[in-house]
Amino acid sequence: MLPLTITAIPIMNHNQPLTVKQCFDDNKHDLKLKLLSSSVGFKHIIEDLDLNRPGLLLAGFTKTFAEKKIQIFGITELSYLADLNKPSRIAAFSRLISMNIPCLFISNNGKLDDALMEIAEAAGIAIIQSPYPTIQVYHMLFEYINNKFAPSMTVHGTLVDVYGIGVLFTGRSGIGKSEIALDLIERGHRLVADDIVCIYQKHSEILIGTSQKILQNILEIRGVGIIDIFNTFGIRAIRGQKRIEIEVRLEDHSNIETYDRLGIDEEFIEYLNVKIPLIHLPIFPGKNVTVISEVIALKTMQKIYGIRPEREFVQRLNKTIKQKDKIRKYLSGDME
């Protein structure tokens, strides 16, 4: 089995359709792709986020065939075609090519015979080969396609990887989001995006944040200007993308009437139908928001492992109150 190297998957510009050429180019390195046909099939548009192995269609069952989906040939499909006589093989493959498919991937360095390649060329269908096993080709393409078609949006804020937790800072312009990010970077944490955070949904409960390409690795500090984080702090200070696990909304302290003292009643905010915890953090001069942000990240990590100090404190408090009530009740009956 060949070693599999995976690079970061780019977020799709949803205003542009996904072509077979873009799919080929984006996965050429990771899947070691090779175009067996001419490039005429590169113009086709990929419209469906699912993939299909067309074994049943080759055998003649067409009723529920998945049109408009990327087709994948593995050893099973190639072996089936090889066992057919030439007329039957041509008929089976022609049936597949006539079903409005965007392209065909072949795993395990498989190949089609000349007659089948001529049919694909005449229909303008790209035949793409990979040396990897079918399961790896399928999963990598599935991951790629799902990210390309994932729901996305942008928010005004700053995203920082703090102790491995994706912390999204939001708040009004000028409240200090970028300054907090700069302080966190100086303390060894990693910038993901500043000013505009691109968010896309990965699976049903995961939000991934990244930066717009033009703003990548850039931080703007009022009065200082543009800071290139990569060139200033090095590779350790940046990250291409990160799961968003909590939002910290920076607010002027005068605008918050009541504060959450214990942290028991959690508040959530929803992006793309995914809920993440939301913390309202009052800002005033002299407050060490950087250290507080680190603690927020550590508390978020504790929750992942089931550690809830606020609940333990309430249990301890209730136990103490019950104990005092028991003592008070006992003493109230002492008439000596």
C-alpha cells in the first residue's frame, strides 16, 4: 500500500461551479492522479456531493442509478468487465457513459481497454487513474467533495488556536479583538484568521474556520497597521484552519447589567445549524483578557473530558448547606 499524504483542503468559492479539472488539480498530489483520456472531459461540472460505484449498472440494473455523481471503478468493476465478451463489455460500458456522469476514477492503477477508452473519448468523459486502493480513493474524494459543497458563511471576528481550542473572538469594531490575538500569539498561540473568518460546516456538528486568502496570516492593529504574522513570528504562530469550539464575545462592561458568576447556565450561539458555547466577556481598562482567554480555552478542554468545576462547587455548597441545616435542626430541639 502506498503511503497517503493529505494536505489542507481549500474552501470552495460557492459562486464558482466545481469542474472536473478543479477536482483533478486539487487532488492530483494527494491521490497521485493521472489523466488517461484527453482533457476534453475537464469541462464537465460536478453537481452532486456523493460518489458511486456502478457495479449494478454494469450488470444491467439501471432503475436507481445515481446520475451526475463521480463514478469509481475498483478491482470488482474492472474484473467484471474483463469477464464479459467484447460486445457485452462495450454495451455495459456504453450504458454507464450514457448516464450523464461527470467523470470516472479508476483505483489500483487500473486501465480500460482501447475500445472502452474510445467510447469515453467520444462522449468527452475524463478517465482518471490513481494507484491507491479503492477505499482510499473513495474516502479522500468524499471528504473533498463534501468540503467543497459544505454550507459556508463569514463572520466579523478573530479566530485563534489557544491550547488546541478554536476560540472565536467577536465584538464591535475597535474593541480589541486583534490586540488580544496579538498578545496570544506572542504567548505561543496560533492565528487562524483576523477581521473576516470564513466558516464552513463539516459534518453535522463541526464548524471549521479559516481566513480569506487575501487576509491570510495578516493582523491589523489600529495605530500600528498591518502585521505579517508569519514573517514576524514564524511558522509556529499560524494555522491554516481550525475547528471553532467556543465564541468569546467582547463587550463594553457598561453594557452588561448582570454577570455569570458560576458558569452553570451555558449560553449557545448557532452558525449553519451548529451550536457552540458563547461567553460574554466584559472589557475594561487593565483587565487581563489574554490570560482569561487562555483559561476559557482550558475550561473548554476540561468540559470535553467531563470536568465541570462549577458543578462540583455547587454540589459542595449544597452539601454544606444541608449539613448546617441538619445541625441547626438538631440544636433547635435542644431545650437544656
